[in-house]
Amino acid sequence: MATRIEIDHRAPGVAEQPLRHGSPSGKPDGVPRHPEKAHRPDNPIQRKPAWIRVRAPTSPVYHETRELMRGNKLTTVCEEAACPNIGECWSQRHATMMIMGETCTRACSFCNVATGLPGPLDADEPRRVADAVAKMGLRHVVVTSVDRDDLADGGAGHFARTIRAIRAAAPGTTIEVLTPDFLRKDGALEVVVEARPDVFNHNLETVPKLYPTIRPGARYYHSLRLLDRVKGLDPSIFTKSGVMVGLGEARIEVSQVMDDLRSAEVDFLTIGQYLQPTVKHAAVDRFVTPEEFEDYARMARGKGFLLVSATPLTRSSYHADRDFAALRAAREAKLAAA
């Protein structure tokens, strides 16, 4: 069975977690995760439909993976963002980590990652990540981070150092990055692209009209231009983006986002159900049915994406190694047919 490390900060959560708990990085118990949301009125968490419920993790391998992360002092988004797939992934030794710390400078209303002022970068982190990738024999690794608006380059240099460290330690491993938007960080994108990841992923998250309430620190068209610019800098890099549904968007708006992404030549689209982490986060507008997800998948394939993943529990890095193989095969088939 193949093992991979994913580093992913975007996955929405399933459980109410108002306080930060003790973690490998030493954050104390009882510290509020989201002090900026404390004044907001409560949004009751709706009961989830049968197609979205997941079992609590009980596998011995799950606990082994947990101890592996602790032993290597690695922060995992599985816990930090309360990812609904943690039981399945950790039971298969698929651990999801974050680089550049566990505190985000943004305050998105959908995300359970803690917000605040992050600490300094850990200069040894790229080496530790690369060492773990090599020791575990990973075929594909996903590297992401919290937003680091406090850094002059938004963390681009740290991404590049991590990519190069992995290339040196595990030259056979393919690398996917899931980056912040590098808003107002001139030259940052070029630094990451120059390090030549195999996949560049940046999530639009939602439709434009919802940005002021769901993703207030970001700009829809900036994120779109970021993805378009990657293709302009290096057309060989696969590009990928994801959106959540169930936040109040209309079907026609999701279709327009797909068109926008195809205009930017994005190769791979993921669509998943938004799940509300706590009563202080944005409310779920509705639970999108599996049949509607199948309709979105058909729509996206018809618009020309090389690969589409659209299910209630789809997340940015879920099954990333398997999907990368499918993505590469789809490109080769398209080139052969041209």
C-alpha cells in the first residue's frame, strides 16, 4: 500500500472546535482558535444528511499515523481544520500537514484553521518534510500552507525551498503545491513556479458574490489571474482549483466559475460540500445532493477540464496521488488525439 504525506490547509471541518488544543508545536490548551469571530452571532450547526456522515476513526493504523506526526513534530491540517476524511486517510497512512506554522493571517468565515499573528518561519522545516517524504517512499506529495501575509514574499521562498528539498531527497516523487494567493506580493508566484512543482493548486473557494462574507481577505479575479499566470510562466505545470458548494451559490454561478477557470486553462477542478466547523463560522445554506454533484461533474467535463472530482466529501488534496496519475494520463490522451 502506497503512503503519502499531503500538506493541505483548506479542508472544511465537521465538528465544533471553539478552542485550540495542545499540538506538536506546543500551543497551549484553552486559547481561542478564532478570536476575531467571538462577537459574531451563533449559526446553529445543521444535522448532516446520511450521505455526508463519516465514522469516527478506530483503526490501529489511524493511531500509528497520529503518533508518527507527533514524533516528527509535524502540524497536520487533518486536525487543525477538522477534516471529515481524517479517519479514512490516516487509516491508510495518508497524513495531511501544513508548512509555515498553524496560524493563518486571514480570517475566512469557512475555515477552521486558527487565525492570528504567526511565529517566525522554521528554517529546518523544508528538510524535515523532504526527509519524511523520502523515508516513507511517497509517489506524490501535496505541499500547502496557511496564509502568511506578514511575510514580504507571502512564504513563496519557503515553498520553493521545500520543493527543492523534496527533489533532492526523493527525486522520484511528484510534487503538488496548494498555495495562498500571494496578494500584493510582487514576484512571489514566479519564485514558486521557478521551483517547478508538477501541480500548482490554488482554490477559488466560492463564487464571486460570496467573497465579501466567505473569503473577505481575498479577491476573486486576483486568484483567477494567479492561475492564468502559472500557465503563462510554465505551460507544462498542471493547474488545479477547487470550490465549495452549499454556501448560497446558484448553479449558474458555479457554471460561470467553471468557465472562468477554463479561460485560465485550469486542468483540474474539485467541488465539495461546505461543512460548518463551529457555530461562529458561516452557516451551511443547504446540503447539495449526490445527484447534483454528478451534474456538476458532467458539466465540468463538458467544459473541457482534464479531470474533475465532485462529491460531497471531495477536498483539495483527497486522493491526490491517484488523481495525479489520472491527470497525467488524460493529458497524454488529449495530446495523442490532437
